[in-house]
Amino acid sequence: MIWTVLFTFVFCIAVLDLTTAAWVRRKAKRQAERLFASRPSPDVLMQAEKKDLDKLPKPLQRYLQQSNVLEHHAVQTVRMRQKGAIRFGPGKPWLPLEAKCFINNQTYAGLVWYADVTRYFLATRSMLLTLLDPWTNIEERIWGIPFAEKKHLRQQLLLEYCGFMAWHPGSWINLGLNWELLPNGDLHAQLSNPDAPASLTLHFDEEGLLRLLSGPIGSEIRTFSYFDFHSMQGLLVPLKWTVQITRDGQTWTCLQGQVTDIALNSPYAWW
């Protein structure tokens, strides 16, 4: 009798875990397909010109030139597969992560990021970030139970979008930011849209490549760090990155990621 009850309990947990992950995955697929519905034909994509860069501050101009933006057609859609590890607090264990990222910057900023994190046995944490006007949402579930905080959604998703711009750097040209060159050579950017307040700080290395991108989300600072730059379909982009959180004077790494596949200006597909 005890074994029957135990088997039934484990079976129900397994079904609930698989059903929740499948439900969030289907939702992510629908949103990613919608995001790519307005993908332009590759034949109409133009290359950036030197005059397009002239309106930008010098460090950003140099970065875009180093990234081969002037030799590459404009990137308006990005599909990426990613793997890595994530943790949900300082001192917490690292958990394996596999993610899919979809970006469309044709009109303004569109992002769908989906990941499955196996937290415990039969406890998959399904994560879905959506920046798709007018819909902005962060969703995290285990066994169908939502538990993601809903504070500062717009700022967080805009920062995530800008963090992923390392893989479509030409989008900095038309993002609509007010730039300020800081004394140490870093750039501070303020989003010109008053309905979505957000600010960023960009740090470049001696070669002109973007190495750090950070911005506030409520009372914390999130920082993207980029490593291992390679040419991917003609663009110089990082293959590895980390995300750090600074809160109450403490800084800790919450994500370590690596790009395993990337497609630029390609039609929608769930890999």
C-alpha cells in the first residue's frame, strides 16, 4: 500500500512537471513566432554607412567598426541557442541551463527568452521573458506555480534586451538613447522614452570591444560581461558572457552563458 501511494505521488509530480514545462514552452513558441512574423526580406536589408555612425559618441563608433557593422547587412532578427549555469542567490548551487533567445529590432525592441532549469529531481524551473509591445512579462514556474517577482519589469527587460545587443551591435545606431561620455572613457546612456525609464553604462577595452554593460533595476545593479569574441556570420560577437548582480554592497554572479548556435536574419524556427 505504501509503495502504491509513493508511486502514485511520484507519477503525479512527474506529470505535473512535464506538463508545466510543455505549457510554458508552447507559450514561448507562440510568442517567438509572433515576434518573427514581421521579419523583413533579407533582400531589403541595408548595410550601415559611416555617416550613420557619426551621430554616435566616439567609443561606440569604434566598437561598431571593430564589430564589422559597416561590412555587414543590418541585423534585424537573431535566433540563439545558449547553454550555461544559473543560480538564484549568493552561495546557492549552480544549476544547468539551456535556453533559446529570439530578438527582433525592426520596430523598436522585441525579445523572447526561454529556458529550462532543472532545479531538483522532477522540479523543472521554466523561465520565459517577453518584451513584445504592448506585452511585457517575466514568467517563472515550477509545477505550475508562478513565483517570479513583478517589480521593475520594463527596466529589467530593456536591460536584458540591451545585454543581448552584443549579438546585433548595429542596433545601437537607432535605439534612441541620450549619450554621455564619462571621464574614465565609459559611456552612460539614458533611454529617451519617458514611459520606460532606463539607463545603461558601457565599458570598452583597449581594442574598442564592449566588455561590460550595466544598469540599475530597482535597488540593484546588473552587469553583463562579455568574453571570447569570434566572427559569426561576418560579425565579431562574444561567445561567452556572465551576468552579475550587485545588491546591498554585495556582488555575485548569477549566470554563466555560452552561445552554441546563432542565426542572423533567418526565418522563425524552434531549432
